Amino acid sequence: MVRGCPRGMSLPEVLLVVLILGLLAATVIPRFVYSSETRSNECRANAALLNAKIEFYFTRTTGRSPASAQEFGRLIAGDKNLFPHGLPKCPYGRPYDYDKDTGQVIPHRH
């Protein structure tokens, strides 16, 4: 009887394949799960930074906050002293909304 190639895989080969697939899954899955959470945290942090800059502007101008979104854009967002590298951007690409009644930037709901 002529002995040919063995058919199938041995147990160590199967365990090696399962181990490799497990390592790949362990590195890839958390990136998908936590990426949206990280972007949401970044968006909230940007809104908090904008609100802190509004408070700074409020104290610098003797208690006067911007009366409209246009004034916010002109006085605060356009101020190179407050934002030397430009206005923070939402990681989802949405613009931040200024609420003239509260005098604060409204964080997005992502």
C-alpha cells in the first residue's frame, strides 16, 4: 500500500489557526467598539472647551456674552487669541450650535 498525503489537519494545526484568529479578533474588535465612544468624548470635550472660552470672553468683556450665533462666530470663533489654531471641530463633522439664551455651546448627541 502506497502512503500518500495525510488528509485533514492535525490537532496542533487546528489549535494554531484558532489561536491566530483569536489574536486578530482581540486586536480588531475593540477598535470598532471604542472608536465611536472616543469620538463622542472628543466632541463633548470640544464643547466644554468652547464653553470655557465663552466664560473667559464673558469675564474679559465685563459680563457681556454674545447675543447671537453670528456674534459668537465673529467675536469668539474668529478671535485668534482665544483659538490660535482655529476653532475645534466636531469629529463627526457637524458644526457646534450656540444657544443665545444660555450663552453656551450645545454638545451634540451622537
